[in-house]
Amino acid sequence: MRAVVQRVSHASVTVDGTVVGAIDEPGLMVLVGVTHTDGPAEAAKLAAKLWGLRILEGEKSCSDISAPLLVISQFTLYADTKKGRRPTWQAAAPGPVAEPLVIAVVDELRKLGARVETGRFGADMKVSLLNDGPITLVIDI
């Protein structure tokens, strides 16, 4: 699994003009991509990493201060741009494989005590955020 994690002051995701997920206080906005070899173990490991990642103000984690997370599926994290001008998506897992694993990340975070908002899998989403820092990390599990 791959995640792009941003420390944000606030963030939201909109589908068809309706906000489907939002955090209105400092926390993490996380884009999650799934590849063919990922499974429940990777989802649990990513959730634990996100929950304990000490990148909030004062080197705190979401677990330290109960900060919220906005988790959004993002197959384009597995784009291959080595050849030509058009990316390929062959490394990205197909929807029927990826969707349950993104849900598993969210479920694992909630089991850990996290407040989690989400996007809508497979939808045309508009993401709005205020990156705080800016701090942006790429995590590969």
C-alpha cells in the first residue's frame, strides 16, 4: 500500500457538489493507493503507522491528541510514468480488490480510536485542503 499523508488545518472531499467527508480541525488528509499484492496485513500496518505518525504540531500524533483523519482512495498513486507521456495504471489494484482494503484501513483506524472521515470510492471527487507546514509524506507499506 502507498499513502500520501498531509498535515492539514482542515480538509474536505466533495462528490457532485455535496461534501461527503470533512475534517474542520488540524489532522491528517491521507490518499491511499492499493497494489495487487496488498492484503489485510498491509491495511492494518498502514492504519497503525498513520495513527502513531508524529507529524502534528509539537511532534504529536493523531493518537496523542485525538486528531481526525480524512482518508481518500487514490489509485493514481501507483501510476507508472517511466515511458512516454501517458501514465499506466497496471500496478494499481482493480476496484474489487482495492475498495475492501481502503475500507480495512479506515476500519482499523477506527478500532484504534481514530475519528475518520472518507471520500467515496470510485467517484469523481474534489478535494480541498489547507496544508499545514507544508508537511507531505509518502508512505510505502
